[in-house]
Amino acid sequence: MSQRVDPELLLELKGYGDINIEACFNCGNCTAICPLSTDGTPFPRNNIRRLQLGLKDQILQSPDPWLCYYCGDCSETCPRGAEPGEAQMALRRWLTAQYDWTGLARKFYTSLFWEVGSIIAVGAFIVLLFVLFHGPIVTERVELNTFAPAHIIHIGDWLMAGLLLFFLLSNAFRMYLYIMRRGSDLKIPLSLYITEAWSLVYHFFTQERFSRCDDRRPWINHLLLVSGYVLMLVLVVFLLQWFQTDKLYPIYHPQRWIGYYATIALIYGAGMALWGRIKKERQLHRFSHPSDWIFPILLIIGAVTGILVHAFRYWGWPLATYYIYVAHLAFMVPMLVLEVPFGKWSHLAYRPLAVYFQVIKEKALARQSTEAELAPA
């Protein structure tokens, strides 16, 4: 099958990260040392070779870049300093932009002005909504649900969740078309998609492949961060009227401890990610894209403002509670609306999807080979 070559591909990819793959002479050291690489998915070497040759279609049709978790071993041992680990990271940003039909992911990853400006614009819109439509401001005591009725905020949460889910799923569908449909004659029965669906759920919640890297600390930190993020998302989207209440629960109530755990997990996980990039002691932190800073910073601000809302309510500070609540939403809404479908958070969806697609393709190929062997001559 003929493959179209894109001579501008490597130059285009440089807009998504610090890469030096021109230095690579395909020795294969990166693939040999990677604990996640297999004969069927020989990354990073295979991806780098495709980039050097400008084989854009082959890259789009491969799940390989998502199967890498950037432990950094390949870059540390590369004899040419080609930074294969960072090349995989840049590829994932580029692929996110290719899956996104709106073009926003490309703008966010290639323009700091666009990403920061969009966050400020959405945050300012949230503040304006409160300025124009907030409820009565009670100053004798804290009445958060008078100032911002939970049932109205809940409607806004559902609208926001529906919007980001639409964008994320539509982009994930484009990922499916690229990997599973384009350039492939492999016949995949519907039953395989159903029987292997458990792997999608399993890898989403555990990121188990990440744990196979020699240093398990990044996996543990990532798992903690994701658990806090998903838990807080569930509380806000599905259980807001239980979570946002003017009733002061005792210290042993699960509403408080669930919120405390999510807050601690977010602050610790995001804080460790930022600290690693400040210290630059490990290979995976040597290079930083603006998105590597913006996302954890938004997470920390969202967690801190959220716990301050909780503290001000218990201390009985009405105005401080209302103001910090507006600030909290002004940071959380753009993080969810922009970062989930278009930014770094989307990796959390694309990685398990890539594992799921790869498993299905391998099993379909094995089934096809078996049928060919059993077919009469």
C-alpha cells in the first residue's frame, strides 16, 4: 500500500515540544530498554522512523505513542541525545490536535496566548454571570445556597458536563476512525469490542501499564491525582446538592472526608508534578511544555479555593465564602471545559482507548490468522 509522505511533518511537530530526533540514527536502544515495548509495538524507534520519513498517515493510524508513559529511560540511555521520550510526548500533543475537529487543541498547544487567554475569558464569563444573576447576599450568616442555589448550579454543571462530554467523545470517535478504520483491511467483529470493553475501564482507573515502568513512583502519584480528580468531578456533577449545602456536618461525616481526600490528593499530586518540573532531577521533567504547568496549577488553585469555601463556611464568614466560591468556579469551569476535551487531561481518555484498540487489533489479527490456517487449501 502506498503511503503519502509529508515533508513538513517534523517541522510541524516541533511546535508541540522540544524534540531532537534528527540526531537519531535508529540504533534501537530506546526500544530495547523500554519495558512496555513489544515486537508488535516497537516504540519509540518505530514512531521516530515514521517521523523522520514524514509518514503522517502511519502515525495517525497507530496507537503506539499512547502506549508510552514517558519513564525517561529511553532518553537517559540514548547514545545520540535524540530525546526519544520527549518525542513521544510531543507526538501525543500533536495527535490530540489531530483528533480535535474544532482546532482548539492545536491552538492551545501551539499558542500560550490562546490557552491562557481562553482560560481568562471563560473565567471572566463565570464572574460576570454571578455579578448579574447571583441570589440575595445574606451577611448575618453564611447562606451559600441563597447566594448560589445548588439546584441552579447543578443545572449548570450538567450543561457543562454534557458539553465537555460531547467534545471529548466526538474527538475520541475520530481517534477510533484513524486507528481502527483507516488504512486497514482487518475485519473486527463487534463481539470483540464488547468482550474487551473491560480492558478500557480497567486501564482507565488503574493505568496499569504505567506501573510496569522500573520507577513506580510516578505511577503512584498519577493514580492518586486521578483518584482525587475523578472523585471531585463525581461530587460536583452528580452529588452537588449533597456536597454543596448550608448544613454543617460533624467532622466524622463522609461528606467531609470524601471532600478532604479529594482535596489532599489533588494538591499533593499536582504539587509533586510541579515540584518535579521545578527541580528537573528526573528525565521526564527535563522538558516542559506550557500545558505541563497550566493544568496542575489550575488543579491546585481549584483545590485550594474549594477548601477555603469549606473553611469560611465553618468559620461563619459570609462575604469571604461568597467571593471565594465565585473565584473557585472561575478557575474550575475553564479547567473542565477547556482542559478536559482539548488539553492535557484528554490524555487520561486517549491512553486507555489506545490500549483497548491495540488489544482488539491483536486479537482480531490472531483470529484471522487461525481462520486462514484452518481454511481448506
